[in-house]
Amino acid sequence: MDYSDLFRLDGRRAVVIGAGSGIGREAALALAAHGAAVTAVDRDLPAAKDTASALGAAGSAHELDVLDPDAIDATAGSLGPVDVLVFTPAMNVRKRLLDYTHEDFDRVVGLNLRASFDLIRAFGAPMAQRGTGSIIGFSSIRAVSVEPGQGVYAATKAGLVQLMRTAAAELGASGVRANTISPGVVDTPLTAPIKAQPEWYDAYSAKSALGRWAAPHELAGAVVYLASDASSFVTGSVIAVDGGWTAVDGRFEPPA
């Protein structure tokens, strides 16, 4: 075994959904840096093109609205063989359950769960036919640790974990792996409302063992790991990249 090549992705084709910004952009950059040819996919085509430009010769851009199941199927069919699928899009409507409307519920579930379901099916089927592939989805610490106002978001992120575990169980015999990354609080557009309130921002910083938020690039290593042969026997797993958020209490530090 040549361990110097363990994380290399030369000759592999990766598709990153949500590559126009945040974690998706950093994931695309990291995969390309390890040798993959990367298609940056986003509903914001100029943003996807900007990421593709940063990837150099290894990059291309594609426009996709993941709320359109037919468009997902068409994209999966048009991009050719895909070895690695990474998807990051999500949204949150911060309301307590009793204040939620059916419209709010449908919006969050539609993007966070149904679109993920459609992506797994559309890209997973040809991977299974070819006998190889790695599917990487993004859950959240909210899949296991909730707070008031994030109930529906948390439910979708827990649901995604189970979808991916099922994909791992059903596609594993065909050589396809499916894993989930569970970030803690990351400085992205999704968390901008929190960052804008100093007390809330500081409370989140204090909760993790590292005492700070993550930058989007700090999730990229887990993506490369799950895309590469370094994780060849890893499937159905949830990798927490949360600064210790789910490992420690963090709300009060008693005297020794």
C-alpha cells in the first residue's frame, strides 16, 4: 500500500452541489487540490462559475435548482460518470414549533430533506450501476442537539442522517459509500443572523471545546477524506466536525 497516495483523487470526477459559496466552495477547492475534476453546481450560476474559475483547468460550472426534481435528474444524466457527490444546500426558518406555518415547514423540508432524497437517488443509481462512488451529505449538530426555534431544521438534519445510512445499506453491495458530515457552528450565510448578534455569537463560541466558530475551509478535510481511498471501508457514518460541541456540556465550567 502506497500511503503517500491515500488521499489523492486523480482521475476522479466530483460534483459539488452548493459550490457557489461557503462550505460547498471550500469542498470544491479541496477536492480539486487533491486531483479531482470538479463540477461546481449552484442555483447561482455566476457564483458557480466563480468557483470553477478558482479551480483552474480542473473546474467546470453548472446551474441547478435542487428544488426541481426533473432538473436534478437531467443534471445527473448530463454530467457523465460521477465518482463523488457532495451536497450542502440547506435552509432554516427560526421559529418555535407553535409559530410554524405549513408553508414554513414545507420550505425547510423541501430543501433540506426532499432535495437530498432526490440527489441521492439521481446520482446514486448510476454509481451503483458502475460499481463505485462516494456520496457525501451535510447534516448538523442539530441532528442530535436542539435548541428552541430550530425544531424543523433539526428534524430534517436527523432525517438526512437516516437517509444516508439507508443509502449506505442499500448501495454498499454495489460499491457505493454514503456518509454524512455533521458541522458545528460555521461562519456561512446561513448563520449570518446569529453572527449579527454579539451575545448570541459569543454564546455559540463558548459552547464548543475549542471556544470558537469554524471557518468553512475547516470542513474540507473531512470531505476529501470521505471522497478518497483513505475512507474505503467507511460508510453509513456521521463524522462530527463541531469543535467538540456534541462532546462537552459547555454551559458551565465548575471549579475543579
